Amino acid sequence: MTDTTMDLADVLADMQEQDIEPPIPAKWATPNEFIYRKYNRQTKVFLEGTNEACDSTDEIFATTKVALPEGDLNFVFREDVQMWQGYTAEQLDDYLDSIYVPKPTGDDQWKMAMMQQNALLFQQNKALTQTSASLSTRVAQLEQKQMEEVNNG
């Protein structure tokens, strides 16, 4: 080890003993300083800046060279127009809800109403079939009783 490394290690150890957080570097690398911007393929939400491209067959992650716009927003990559779109926290929550919890469309609501109506009609048909079978049995019993009375009397 060099003297500089030892000095830095000593300083960090001393800071740890005193329960002091190490200083934050004056400048962090921004995502646009990397070659690629990595995002989730399903949600399209930005994950990180990286210098390594994702494998094109990767089903979870993808990378793009398209730079992020300025601002402290949550970014979603729009593959159809090859650009990033910024969202506030509320907008991002709404966007993710629309992905994971789809809202029923008018067509979906119509299908649900038809399924409910079919279930009701099925129940009514079952009840009518049972009533018809019961009536048929009673008619057969009455006819048998009437035939016995005719034969006996």
C-alpha cells in the first residue's frame, strides 16, 4: 500500500471510531455522464447510468444511449419515440398503477355485465328445470292414482 492509501484508510477508520459520516464528494456522476442509461423493460422506468450495454436478449433490463432530460424527475423511456419522459412522484405512481392494475375499459365492463346476466339466466334456467321436473313427477303420480281409481272402482 502507498502512504496515501494508508492515510485515507487511517482517516476513514478514525472517522468510523468517532461515528462521523465520511464527506460526500463534491460532484457525483450524473446518469448522462455514462455511455448508457439502463431501464426496466416492463415498466420502462430508469434505473441507472452505466458504461455496459445490456444484452439484447435480456428480458428484464435494457439500455439506451438516449440522454435523460434535465431535472430531478422520475424518468420513463418511451420506446415508441425513443425519448425519456419525466414524471413527478404522483404521476409515476399513476403510471405504474396503469401498468400493474389495469383499469377496465368500456368493453371490459360490457363483458362483465354480460357474464353477470348469463350467470343470472343460468340460475333461473336451473330453477325452472327443477320446477318442471317436480311438476312432471307430480303429474305422473296423479295420473297413476287416477288410473288406480278407475281400475278399482
